[in-house]
Amino acid sequence: MMVKARCWKFGDNIPSDLITPITIIFKGYEYIAQHVLERVRPEFPKLLKKGDIIVAGKNWACSSGRTTAPKGLKIAGVGLVIAESFSRTFFRNASEVGLPILECPGVTAKVNDGDVLEVDVTTGVIKNLTSGETIQATPPPPFQIELIKHGGLLKYLEEKGLPTNV
């Protein structure tokens, strides 16, 4: 599973409430997608291209555990989020909605905003095509890869013929 795109660099401790503020979450996912991360970088939702990669610092998406943050990012077109570390709830919710994520301590020191990255999500190999540097992230476990390939937990369960209303 390869992702090749421009990266958007964010810092440490960006709370999920700034990714998808509570003031917008009741307006539907299409609206949310048009406003993700707007309070951190006002230009982000307008300039985001389908497949773009977010590179973030430590404790990405701390605070509330709502699934609106990873789902909003996915619907907006984010192809992958790489962070030095994730809040546990975002990590779980991203897998549940099928948003590819990788943990990679030190990654923010090795990329710049706008760099083009080529990432093998399965192996965790990140190639910065702008600088020529290769970085190794922690590869996701096989079940997480399965969820991403299927587009999230509900689609995975449906394709396996398992109940989704439990």
C-alpha cells in the first residue's frame, strides 16, 4: 500500500478539537471535510489535495475521543497521517474508519512542509523525495492493515459476512 504526495507539517499536541471543532461536527461530514484543521492552518482545507500526507509531532489528536477527527480527515482527502505519536483514541478511531496512520518518532525533524513523500504504509518505509532521506516508521500490525485495505471496520465486517449491528 503506497502513498505518494505532498506533506503538510504540524507541531506537537494538536487536539482533536482543533482538527474537527465541536462547533462543526453536527453539520455533517461533507461540511466537516471542508473545515478540518482550519483553526490551526486556515488555508489547509482549501489547498488540501486528495492523497496529501499530514506529518505531525507528538500527541497528535489529543483531547476528545470522537471519531470525527479521523473520519473528517479521510473524507477531506488526507491519504495518510504520520506522527511522532498519536493519542490512543485517535489511533484506534483512525483504524476503525480506515485512515492510514504511521507512528515515527523524530519524523518532524526530517521533513519540511511541502516535501513530497513516498510511503509504503505496510512496511513503514518513508522516502522523502525532496531531500532524498529514508525514514523508518513503525509498521502497522497486520489486522490494522486489513482494516485500512477494506476501508474501515464496518466494511471489513460486511465483507466477511459478520454482523455490523452488534
